[in-house]
Amino acid sequence: MDIFTTALSLITSADATLWGIVGLSFKISGAATLLAALLAVPLGAALAMGRFWGRRGILALSTALMALPPVVVGLAIYLLLSRAGPLGHWGLLFTPSAMIIAQTVLIFPIILALTTEAVTPLEQSYRPLLDSVDAGWVFRLKTLIIDARFAIFTALLAGFGRAIAEVGAVIIVGGNIAGLTRVMTTTIALETSKGNLELALALGIVLILMALAVNAIIHLLKSAGEKNQRAQR
């Protein structure tokens, strides 16, 4: 009980160490989500629009990659960014940038697959109308993304939730360096092994609250999307 009380005290007293770790976690996972979204959302919408050989294979691969083992991704990024690797001269290993790259690789397939799934039924519904006005490819892409925005926001939140809860890949490429690459999940693992359960529990509570908040927002977005679809009908 004393541990729980101390953990709550760390949260409510705006402890600098705790909230510094939380802030760094937000920055890294937020940047990874934004980077993955810039790539995955237009590509996912394009896959929903496309009619070409190999499309189903790409969709199946993107779905399969949603289950990528984080430690394998971390190892692959580590080998790329290490001094002996092809990108070693960039000096990114054990920096927040390396962690952003690892998280981006992990959540890219999630956002891609969910975006494609969200846009496909809209594309099938809109295709006769867009064909009748001879709409260009870019216009079609923008229209579908805008109209599927609620589902796409849900995909982004799912990716963010996956990123911020990640530990295996980020600890490999980030090194868990205090004040530089130590995020919530890696800190929980470290402090638990050291017996500093108060800080670990406080971060665990924050992480759980964030997960609940993300799930609540996803639920609200789904409800808003359903209402929007009913209104359009």
C-alpha cells in the first residue's frame, strides 16, 4: 500500500523525472506515428484504389507484418545503424532518432492495413460516381482519405498505442540512456529489476491511463464515423 501511495504521489506532485520520461515517450511515439502516417495513409488509400497484379499479395503481406516481433525489428535497425552497418556513419544508434525509426517500422504495417481496410468499401461505393465525372487519381485519393478520416484517425491511434507500449525494439536501438533514450516502458523494466517499484508503478499507472484514453478516443471516433455515414445516407 505504501508503494501505491508513493507512486500516486509521484504522479500528482509533478515529479520532474517521471514526467520527463513521459514527455520523451510522447515525443518519440508521436513522431513515429506521424512519420508512419505520412507514408502509410496515402499508400493504403492507393492500394484500396489500385487494380493491379500482386495487390492481394501486398495486402496479405501488410497484414502479416502487423505481427512483426519487436526484438527482430530492433535487431535489424541496430545492424543498419551500428558502426559496421551501412548507415553507421549517420551516428543515429542509441539516440531518439533510432527509436523513432524502429517504432515507425513497427507501426507502419498497422496503419497501412487499417487504412486500406477503411478506404476499400468507400472506394467501391464512390467508384461509379468518380468514374462518371472522370475524376483524376489525386482527386480520388484526397476524397477517399477525407471521407474515411474517422477510421484513419482510429488507425493512427492504434499505431500510437502500439508504439508507446513498445519495449523490445526501443531498448535495443536506444540503449535506455537516462535523460536521452529512457522511455516509460524501458524505465519500468529497469526500475523493476532494481527494486525501485514506486517509479515503475507510477509509470505503469500513467501508461494504463494513456491506453484507456486511446481506447476511449477510438470508440468516440468510431461512433462519430458511424453517425457521419448514416447522415450521408
